[in-house]
Amino acid sequence: MQGFRRVGTLPLPEFIGMTPASNHDLPVFKQITPYIQDSEIYADKAYIDSLEREMLNQQNAEIYTPVKKKKGQENLYLFEQLLSTSQSRVRQPIESLFNWIEEKTGIQIASKVRSTQGLMVHVFGRLAAAMFLMAFNS
């Protein structure tokens, strides 16, 4: 999920997708990169990729990720720690949105789903309900 940042409240989702848990985040993100323009993206370490960063720069978009330790490095430098912490704080609302959706819809409880189509109906039906609630609670 990618969302628009709204200060003081939950982000407004812009892109929502569903993939198997075994899929790494970066290849999935690469599918929507061509559609991202004029944006700031705050992502976790899984999104560190120089080619993606360059493509986003050409689209007037910037991606910010926490600093990843180099192989054998035990600690980050103070500046790197501060940068990573500040970026995590900006990312926190999207994590809160995930929690809010779960609290309002029980989206993770899909034990009675028996097919891929049923799973899609379950997930996107509950996401639609959450977006409906968000629209009327804003």
C-alpha cells in the first residue's frame, strides 16, 4: 500500500495491491514505479535499489529509506541513526493505517476463505469497508 501523507491523521491510500507473502516488496513496488510522479516516498530497507531511485528521480519523485549497515558494520554512524529514526517516524502513520484497517475490519481473519477468488472478495471487500469508514470519519 502506498498512501498520501496527511498530517495529524491516517494516510489516504493511493495504491493498494495484494501479493503472496513470499513475494519480496521491491519487485512488487517496481510494478507501480512508472505511475509515481512528483512524490516523496518513505519506505523501509527492502526498497533500497539504485535503479529504482534513478527512475523515480526522473519522474520528480524521491524515495527515502533507512540507512542499511554495510557488511561487517556493527553500528551506524550517529548521523545515519538520526536519519533512519526520522524516516521511521514519517513512515509510522502508514503502519498505523494497517493497524486501523485490521481493528475496523478484521481483514487478517480469513480462515473460512476457500479459494483465491474468495480471498480477493474478502480482502478487497474489507478494504472497501475501511475506505468507506475513513471517508465518513474524516
